[in-house]
Amino acid sequence: METTTISPTPSPPAVAARSLAAVRRYAGRWGLIAALAALPIYYGITDLTNGYQAGFVAGHAVIHHDLSKLGFNFATGLSNGAIWALIAIGYTLVYGIIELINFAHGDVFMIGSFTSVGLWAVLGLGLTTGALGLIGGLIVTLIIAMLVTGSLNVLIERVAYRPLRSAPKLAALITAVGFSFILQNVGLLWRGGSPQSVPDLIRAQQPVFTIAGVPILRGYILAFAVMIPLVFALTWFINRTRAGRAMRATAQDPEAARLMGINVNATISLTFLLGGMLAGAAGLVYALYETNIWYFQGFKAGLIAFTAAVMGGIGNVRGAVLGGLIIGVIQALADSRLGPQWTEAVVFGYLIAIMVLRPRGLLGEETREAG
Amino acid sequence: MTKLRARLRGWRAAVEKRLPPWSSRAMAVALIAIGIVLPFLFSSSSAFMNATIIAVTYAVMSLGLNVVVGFAGLLDLGYVAFYALGAYSLGWLGSGFFFKAQVHALVSPVASTLPGVHLNFILILIAAALICAGAGVVIGLPTLRLRGDYIAVVTLAFGEIIAEVAVNGQSIHVGGGMTLTAGNLGISAVDSPYFPGIGSFNLLNLRPWYWLIFAVLLFVLFVNLRLRDSRLGRAWIALREDEVAAVSMGIPLVKTKLLAYAIGAAFGGMAGAFFGTYYTVVNAGQFQFGFSIFILAMVIIGGIGSIWGAVVGGLVLGYINNYIIPNVLNNLPAKFGFHFQLTAVEFGIFGFLLVIMMVLRPQGLIPERRRRLELTAGIAAEDAQLVETQGPAGGPT
């Protein structure tokens, strides 16, 4: 392994080494894409050739030979992935600017869910609320939840990461894990140790229309209706505003940014604020979509979203969205075909595959860490 | 503050200078003697004895993780995998779980008549160490090209995959109607350790258990001390400090890193096997991510890379977790009018300890000498400045 980066002189069996390097380059370019395409292609072919059981009519199993089950998996996966994408952006922004895996981020998302559900009760949103009141109430909930999680994330940065900025990176990673546990226990004390079902305010499982035999549920539309405008707003902010330019400059070189008159600490706080706000939005969508919440949801969601961020190329917002959507589809396929008890193992298997095949991710550049 | 610290350091150096050269050896002998006679001071089945046994086992795990995280600098967040594999080694090789097999080796007269695989506990310890060392190499391989946080994530993923396989192992068939694990039901009725001439251990008398795990601790401690001062130990530290420089000086990167994973994993496996027999059940629910962080907290609170720190960290957190929180402070929130027990939030407490420790004393309780120098380099520079500004007579020398 080390010879590829360290050894300056090619050894005598150079042909073998060169072909090995070619294999490695090839695996790096196409291996991950092949691994990602493998699941849908395999299940698509088995659906077409062997068919799948679509239901029962008069006691007999109805076997279909088409791709609509795969399409349904994709629709579920993409809409789930929209939630992961919102969380993954938080990981990617923070990693991009201070090279820290913010382990507490998933739990900030969980706090977002809890805050949203608490706000419903405060605002009096229930199953009987009218459509207009519901939309207004949810928008208020969204804004407050985003502010709460955004400020929480800023607070965590201020207390746990800023004092350690010049310390070895291990230190900040450990405080991140510590804060993750603290937040989980806050959630545990807040709403108990088992999953709680919450009112299905938008009737998330109700189909709105059908495309090619795939029912599009309300939950899917909600996930995209929240995710797409937020991502556009974020990219506009990063690319077009002065503060966004400061963020990019700090991510590139904090020292040089400081010399150019950028307030680096404020910029880092702003990054945490944005990441936390997106996590809060994801928290509300998750509560509406899944209609149950528990204190441990953040840990799992955090790991899935981190996988998504790594897959897309960490530090890259477009990559995080792409990675989130892909991971969502993988997850939906595993849920529906292998059983939900194996989903986590499949997602983590992919995480390891990414690390082996293409540590910089699909859209990422070479980083010092992953190179 | 700085001056106070400098003065304390000065006193410490003076005390260390006065002590005769054999004092550290004498202290080690005294500690071992105290360790051996300790169980006679407490009732043989008391809660404190139980907590002590668990704390000593944690210390063994902490020493194992310290090899990976402390010596080699590879942040491993999936150490629970080796606890799981060690415990399952015991479940597989020391119970009637594989009921179609008939293998017996040096076990008690009762166990030798039962179906299943029944090996002597020492053999199981060796097997657990070997299985975990192999798993450590497998987990280490994908991380070789990576650094820092990425290693943490890959090891975390492996830990979670192994935990998931343990939970779902009931649906993995290995032939003859037997499954890989018993999932959340747990492999129960595992053998207690048996030694010819001593007999089988039982949970009414905890002293033999204590001496057994204390012996394991001494063995692991000895190996750790010898490793630290060996060529391999120096290679680990060199890799930790500067990978590129170490490799260019001829340190074999792959072999050195994989050995760190394998050795650290082997110790975790031994402790896991002991936990398997001590808890009398190997249950998939024990293998949570939180446990990895718990062990990591021991290494960090003790002082990353410091052998004695790892032991102290393991003992301190072991006692906090198994004695102080459940037996002493559990009803504390109720006294303040809260409706929860302290055991429910123990991971929050450890998280809080981690944050506090990192912010206030990142070098740990007993810092490793080299790391202390690194972390206090800034203070030393400050001292030097003080000397300069106050003139040669004013500053501490």
C-alpha cells in the first residue's frame, strides 16, 4: 500500500506493478459505481424473470413480472434519502470547514424531531386541524425547530469544539462523541426510552397520484418540498453572498482567510448554524413522515447521513445530496428485500466499500485524510 | 496558574530524584500483593466484589484498546466487536450451543458428559485471542490507506456490522439445525471455568473469579509493558507521530499497523470470553456502540497511550459504572424531585466526563510521558518567556 505514495523508484517487476496500479485506478473509478448499481440491477432482473408476489386474490398469490416494485423501492428510497441529504449537508459543511466529524449532528437532528413534536402540542396541531391552519402551523414549527437546532449546534461548537481547535484532532472527535451521548440522554429523559408514535398530521402514507404503477405518497412530496428549496437556498447562500464567500475561503485556508480580514470564528459558528438548521428541518420532516420518534433515531440517522456525505465526497454539498439519495435507495432496497434487520449492516457494508474503493467519494476531490 | 504548575512540577521532580532506583519495582510488587489479598477484605459474594471483578475486566479491555488508540494512534470506535467475538468464542467453545458436536478437552466431569463443544477455559482464552486477532487484521486492512477520522468511521461500521450479525445470527444456519448465534435470547448455560484440583467456579464465591481475571490482567499488563519498550512499540509511536517519516525510515507500515489491531483485539477477546462465562450468558444485546465509547473513555480518562492510565481509567469507570452509580448514587435524582434513576443516563454521564476531560485535562489522569511533553510544550515556551522578561534571576529554573 505504502509503495504507491512513498517509493520514488519503480521496482524491477514494473510491469506487474503497473498493471496492479491500473487495476487499482480502474477499481477506484468504476468499482464504487458498479457496487452501487449491483443491488437495483440484480433485483430488477429477478423481478422480471422470477416475478414477485404483489398480493393475494382469492387465496392465491398474485405474481407480477414488472419493475413497479423496484420503482416503489426507489420512490421510498429517494424520499427517505431527501431526509438523509439534509442531515448529510450538515456533516459535509462542518467537515469542509474544520475537518471534524460532528458526531453529535445526528442527535441534533433528533432534538429537531422532538422540538417539532413538542411544538405541535403547543400550537394545538392535531388530526382535526384544518388544511390552512395545518400548513401555517407546520411552517411556524419548521422555522422554530430550525432556529432551535441551529442555535444548539452553535452552542455545541462554542462549548466543545472551539476550546480544542488547536489540540490534536482526536480530542474534538471525542468531545463530539461525548456530546452525542449527552444529547441522547436528554432525549431519553424527555420522551422515554421506547419509540413514541406521534399524530399522523399529513396522512403521510396516503397516495396522491400514481406514476407507472408506483403510488406517490404525501410523505414523499413533503420530503422533497422541504429539501429542494432548502438546498437551493443553501447553495445560493454559499455561492452568492459575502458570508458564503467567507465560508468557502475559511474552508480552503483558515489562516489566509484570517489574514484577509475574515472573522474565522464567526464564520465557523455560521457554518454550524446552517448545518443545525438543516438538521432541524430534517427532524420535522422525519416526524411527519415516519410518525414515530425516539431518542436513538439520531444515532442511526447520523451514521447513515455520514455515510451519505462520505459517499458523495465530503466537503461537497451537491455530493451530500447525491449521497443521501443513493443511500436512501440502498436502504429501501435492503428494507424491502432483505428485511429491515439487515439494513444497517448493508449500509455500513457500503460505507466500508466506499472507503476501500474510493475514499474521496463520487464527487469529492482528494483530501489529505482520505488520499 | 502557570507558576503554580511549574512549582508543582519542580516538587515532583525533586521527590522523584530522592527515591531510590528500586522504588518503582517495590511499588509494583506491593500493588500486586495488595491485588492478591484484596478479596479477603470483602465478603466473597458482595456487590463490591462483583464490581471489582468487572472493573478489572474493563481494565484488561482498556489495555487492549490502548495498544490501538494509544500506541499506534489508530482511533478505533468499534472495539465492541472484539468483546462480542470473545464472548461468542466462549459461547461456541464452552457450552452446549453446538449440540450436534461432541468435543471435550480438560473440562469438569459434569461438562464432559454433555453434548456440545466444551473446552477448558484457558484453551478458550487462547482461542478467543486468536479469533479476535484474525478479526482485528480483517478490520484493519481497509483502514490502511486512511487516516484519522476515517479510520474511526470504518472501525465503527465494522463494530456495528458484527453487532447486527450477532443480533440476527439466529437466522444464519451453520448446518445440522444449529445457528450462528442465539440473538437476543442469548447463549445460556455456558461452562464456568474449571481447573483440575480446584474444581468449577460458582457465583456464590467470587474470589476465584477475581484471581483468574487478576492473573489475566497481570499477563496483559506484562505484555503491554514489554511491547511499549520493544522495537514494535517504538515503531507504533513513530507511525503515530509522523507516518510519512516513519515509513521513509523503513518501518513496515502494513505489518506494524495490522499487528497493533491484532494485539489490541486479542486482549479485548480475552476479556470478552471472561465476561461471557462470568455473566453466564452471551447475549447479542450486550454489544452496543455505547460500549466501544465506554472503553474509549477509559483510555482517554486514564491518559491516551499510558499503560498505567489505561488500568486506572478502566478501574475508575468500572467502579463508577458498576458500584457508585447503581449502588450509591442511583436515587440521587429522586432526592431532587426527578423521576428517573441515574443508571438510565449513565452514558450521558460518561459523555459529560469525556467532554470535561478533553476540555480541562486532555492529557488524562496519568499522562504518558511523551504526550505530556507534547501537550506542555506550549507551557514550557511560556515559562521560557517568563524567564526572559523577568531576567535570569526572577524566573523558575
